[in-house]
Amino acid sequence: MAEALKTRRLPAAYRGETRDACRRILSLYPNTTALIVIGSVATGTWDEASDLDLVWVYRGKLRRKWREELDYHYEGPVELVPFNLSQVRTHFRQHSPMAHALQRGLPLYDPEGLQHRWQALTLGVPKQQWIDETYDFMWYRFEWGWDSLQRERRFHRLAKHPTEDCSCSVSEILTRATLNLVRLLLVLRGHVPLCKAHTRELILLVLRGSRLRQAMETTLRAHHEKRDLTLGEARQVAYLGQWTKKQLVAELGVPPAEEKAKEVRRLLARR
């Protein structure tokens, strides 16, 4: 390893596992160009339940079974966010929230001084291309999650499950899509959220009413816990997602993904 890992700048609770993860990456992937911590640990807003978000920047491609090679588990405290250099350049061209986060991140390994160059760039609010692509993709993902909710609701009614014994669950896709649509709404209002804690702070400027704010808390909690939703939670998250979609449609119109979603619904209706 040509450059020592700078894990001592991390809170003590994260150093061991982060150091181990970085060493495994560098030993198996010498095409790694940077390892940078973003999110709440980088911004100093972390708490004992926070994950550590580690952006892994590399040249070329990863092998198909990189997760198995690194013994990487999504449920663990270190969450890997892999990007090749081309993808990182696209984020900076588009002034995406990821570019903002990388610019303010904590570099643990950066022998080429990439972050120093990123810090010299002036980033504004995300560009329209990023907004349009994110809107279209997350709208479609939300429709997947919405479909999961409707299936579970139908099953729940047919099975006549007592609420206290209900084992129905709704895909976490609904959570992720809703949270990203909320972040997109913040961007349209001139804010660039850097982590969940920052999103929670900024969203108070946008959400009005206790029901929406409670739904936001449920969304953030389920996203942090990386799990599927109960039916009750899913109804809250879907309520927030539908409200957010209405705000986005008022500003951006209906995205192309809605036509794809309609086609999927038509196909499902024929079964």
C-alpha cells in the first residue's frame, strides 16, 4: 500500500471495520484511486446508530463477484458506494449531490490528490440533466414500490390477517424511491442535502403538517435500518411519496417513466 490509510481521523467506533474494509479493497483492487468517507460521519452529524458511507473510486470495471471477494454485507456498519472515475466525472459535470458530498468528504486514501482537485471546483445546484434523469428513474422505482404495497394490501385483505399478527411486508424500494424524490424536491427548492441528518434539517423548510413530518421520520428510520416495511409504515411512506410526486409534477411535469409504469400496470392487469 503506497499511501497509509488515514483512518485515525474517523471516530474511534468506525476505525477498525473501516480500516479492514479499505485494506481488503486495496489488496484485491489495485485500480482503486480513492476511498472517501461521505455522509454524517464526514459532516460531523453522526450518532451511535449511523452507518459510515465509504465512496470507492476506481479505474475500469469491478469483477462481477466483488461483493463476495470483499466479504461485503449491505447490512454492516460500513456501506460501500462504488464509482468508476468516469461516473465521478459525470457527477461533477452535473453538480450532483454526490459531487457536493465528495467535495466535503474525508479522504482516507487519495494518492493522486483527486479531492484536492475537486475542492478547487465551484459547484452550484444540480444541473437539469441530473434532475431529469433522477426524476425519471426514481418515479419508476416508486411505482415498483407502490405495486409492492398494493399486492400486500390485497393479500392482507384476502388472508384476513389480524393487524397484530400481520406478517405482510413491502419492498424497501418504496422507501429508497420516496427518500430520493424528497431529496429531489429539496434540490428544486435550492438545497443540496449531504446526508440523512442534513435532509431531516432541510425538510422542515418544505414539509408542513404533522402527518407528513411523521411519514418523513418513518422513511428515514426504515432507510437507515435497511429493511422492508410493515403495511402501516408503507402507507405512511407512500403518502409522503405521493405528496412529493404532486409537488414535482407541478414543477417538472410528468416524467417519461410514467408511460413505462402505465404499460407495466396494463400487463399486470391482463394476468
